[in-house]
Amino acid sequence: MLSILIPTYNYNAFPLVAELHNQCMDCGISFEILCLDDASRYYSLENQKINNLSNCQYFINDKNLGRTSTRNKLSDKANYNWLLFLDADVIPVYSNFIKNYISHIDSKSKAIFGGYRYQNTISELESEFRYKYGKNREEKSALERNLT
């Protein structure tokens, strides 16, 4: 049913993956969570724990391919028709994020957006620009997104 695809670079994605895994298990759906590291120098040990969760896999690119190529590679690896792309530095706003997400899936849907929030702190390894962009441009309510 659902492939959750998470590109990462120099970020500990395990807390996000663990939360999504628990939510998918609670929903009783067929799912996979694929996390692809774009040749990071940091957090690979932490992210290796992703492979210990059922239906979850952590891969590492041999060389840095960039954001778009990493996302394309993830979609090529996906086994299900519904793809949910999440950045590694987001966290679901609600504990029913997956349940709410799958309730909006139907044959007429082409894309579904929203329902996540950026964490309120940035680490030394994160890009301040990326964080500010995400907080100001991507972290919007459905009401705000539907105005445009």
C-alpha cells in the first residue's frame, strides 16, 4: 500500500522512522520505510538502527548524488504505489499522521501535502537556510496551502 521515502544527509533519521513505523504498525497497513543517505559523513551508525525495524531499510549512496537524484533512486526502490516523501528533519504533528494520511488516499488523488512540522532546533550539521526555508515555506496549515 504505502512506501514512505526519506532522503537524508548528515541527519539522524531514526527517531522519525521509529515514529512512522509505530504509526504504520498501529494502522495495520502494508508499508515500507526506505531511508537513503546521500553519502553523509555523520549519523550512519545511528541510522543503521533503521534496519532493525520491520519493513524498514537504510541505504547509503556510494557518492553524493544530490537531493533530486536521491529522491528518484528512492522512488525506483519503492514496492508500493503510494509514495510518501518526507525530509529527515520533519516530525509528524500528530500521533495519527499516518492514519490521517491514508484516510485521504483514493484512486482520484494525485498528491497529498502537509501534516508535518520541522523540529524547533537546528544542529551544527544542518543548513540554517534549509531550516528557515522549511519553517517559513513548507510548514503551512491546509488552510494556508489552499489559499494559493
